[in-house]
Amino acid sequence: MLVGTLLTLLLSFNANAFYSTAIESAVQTASNESAVINDEIVEAKKLDVSAVNYYQKDNITNQIPYFDNRFRLDANIEEITLIFYRKSGSTPIILIRPDGSKIRVNNFDEEKVQWFDDSTFDMIKIIKPMPGPWQAVGDILPQSQILVVSDVKLVVEPLPEIAFSGETLKVEGKLINGNEPIRTPHFKDVVKLDVNFYSTNNSLFDNFGADAIKVTSFRDDGYALDEYANDNIFTGEFVLDFAPGEWQPVYFVKLPMTTRELNQRPIVLQKNPIEISVVQSDDVEKPHQLILTIDSSFVDPNSLVFQGKFTYPDRQSEPFSIMEDSGVTRTTTITNTEPGIYRVNVNAFGQSTTGREFRLVVPEFSFNVEKALELTTPMNMKDGQPLNIQSADDFIVDLDEDIEEAIIAQQQAKSDQDQKIILLIVAANIVIIIVGLVLFWIMRRK
């Protein structure tokens, strides 16, 4: 009995100590947020940061014991949002208040409770929860934590000052608790991180009046550009395959019950610095010349290397690369295989004038090789023999003779056709007369 009493006092002391720490953390967080806002006014590169508060790491308040699932809520809590991670496909949990009453997913006070249930977690928001020991009943994961959500934000590295249309950027971000990242691997199943680009509607740029574009979603699953799964580093693959101009990046942190936004400073997306042209060959034995012209305004032309492929009219493809040349132009050859449409796809790798490494896709280039005209009968040939042109009068006489012969032939053909028609009409009439006579003879005998 004495041991139980001491244990209860110890748990209560730990919980109260936690909430005192939480209050001090909240005050410090508010101070930090105010400082961040001031920094944003002074310097646009500073990011606004807020926190996600955990319970202290002990076996009672934070790490939920597997066969116990008990936690304590203090009396000074006005509002709390809890996340419980459970086995995939299991039914939502049941919360038991300190007085023994239950809160279920289909039975709760809608004025005080909001509940979002997923296949792997429950998110529950409670206004003025009952103070005291609570219990969660369900298939809660042994490694699960009671996560108290207050203000989730994403901290990302700023985008480069010089970016290019067609470029692909790798951007990393972290979900934070003050200055500490969220370290719960399951949290990636709760949150969704999207990035949209909005036109600043600056009439000086090509993207004036353009619609918003969803650029990417951050991920922490070890696929695409994300290096390691569940390392709490979220990676976004920014494929900037849209119009150059001035764009406003907006990051969305979407939770089941709330959405947060992070606006970064606008960036100017420069035009693709590579232009493709071709010099077509008129000789089927000679190749076409492909020319890559580099705009050196924002890139170091000597740093560029190219990898791509040619696609021929018969849809056969051939890879190529250009690595050793320097200067603002690169050339290579394309085999002249046959008439038709040739397509060129190129990837470029290099450095900007600020020394930043980049990779980009050049817009597809195509050109059409037309089939050469061949005269089967040259004008100076007739019936396969050379035409002896003596004078214009002789040519006109020959032309008149040809026309007259054609008219006579046409008239003869028409005459033959008319004779055939007449013979058919006569034969048909004879048959009709004979049939009529036979019928008359038969009727006469009857």
C-alpha cells in the first residue's frame, strides 16, 4: 500500500514537473516566435518557427506502456490535440476519462471533441479535458508516443537566388519543435507537405497572370531524392518545368485538423540557358550538324557537359554526350538516315555564375527533313527518248497534235460505249417480245 502511494506521488510529481516545463517552454517559444517575426521584418531570409510539444520522456507520460496506455492530463490545459499510433487496419481507440466515462470515435461531445481516424492513427482534439489519469484502449503500437500537437511548422533551406526553367532542385526540410526536430517516425503518416508556386503577377515577367502550380510533395520514405527513410529529413524534388518569371514559393503543412503555410521570398526563374539549332544536310551521305548555344549570363559555359539522345524518323534512338568542349557553343553530328522528323532530348549539367551545381532538362527540339523531289520524266524527254527542241512553233505543233489525238481517242471510246449500250437495249427488247409471244400462245390454247 505504501509503495503504491509513493508511486502515485512520484507519477504526479513527474507529470506536474512536465507541465511546469511545458509552460516555461511555451513562454520561451512565444518569445522566440516574436523574435523571429522581428527578424523577418529586418531580414527576409529568417524563417518563422514554432513548436510541437512532447511529453517528457518517461514511461508514464510519453512512452506509452504497451499493456497500460495510461497518461495524465493536468488541470491547466485549455486545449490539447493528441495523436495515437496503432496497428494498420485496426479499429479506432477508446479513451477513458479519469471518472471512467468513455470517448469513442462514434460517440463524443462535438462541442468539446474533434476526432480524425485513419488506418494507422487517431488524432483527437479535446477542449478543457478532465484533469487526472486517462487511459487509451486499443491496438496502440508499443513504440507509440502521446504526441501533443500545438503548432507544426516546416523549416526548409532557402531556394537558390538563381534558378532556371527546366532545372530540378533537391530541397530538404525538417518538422520542428522549437529548435528540435520531431523524431517520431510515424509522424510522416500524419502530415502532408506540399509546395505550390504562385505567380507574383509582375507584368515585367513572362509568368504574369499564370495559374498556381503544384511543384512537389516532401517525402521521408527513401525513394526518389530522399536519401534515408524515417530519418526525419523530408526531401522535395522541385521540377521547375514551367514558364520563367517571378514566383512565390508557398509550403503547406497539412494535418487532418489544420493547415499551416510557410511563405518564402519570391525567386526569379531564369530562362533555360541552352538553345538548340541544327544545320540540315542536303546530301544523304553527310550528317546534320547539331548546335548547342549557351547563354552565359547566369552560367559558366566552360563547366557544362551534356547527355542526350537522338530519335530518328523510324523511332530508333541513339545516345550521345558532349564533355570536352569549351566556350558558348557545342556541336555534334546527327546521322542523316532518311526523310522525316528528328527529335533531340538533352540534359545539361554545370555550374551557375555563383558556383552552384545544377542539372536541367533542355526543351525537346525537333526538325523535319523533307523528301527530295524526283521527276520521273524530265521535260526534255518524250517516250524515254531525248526531245529535239528546234523552235517554239514546232513544240506548239507537237502539242496540238497530241491534244487532237487525245480528243479523237476520247471520241472513239465514247462511240464504242454508245454502241454497246444500244446493243444491250435491242437485246433486252427482243427478249421481252419473245416472252410476250410465248405467254400469248399459252393463253390462246387455254
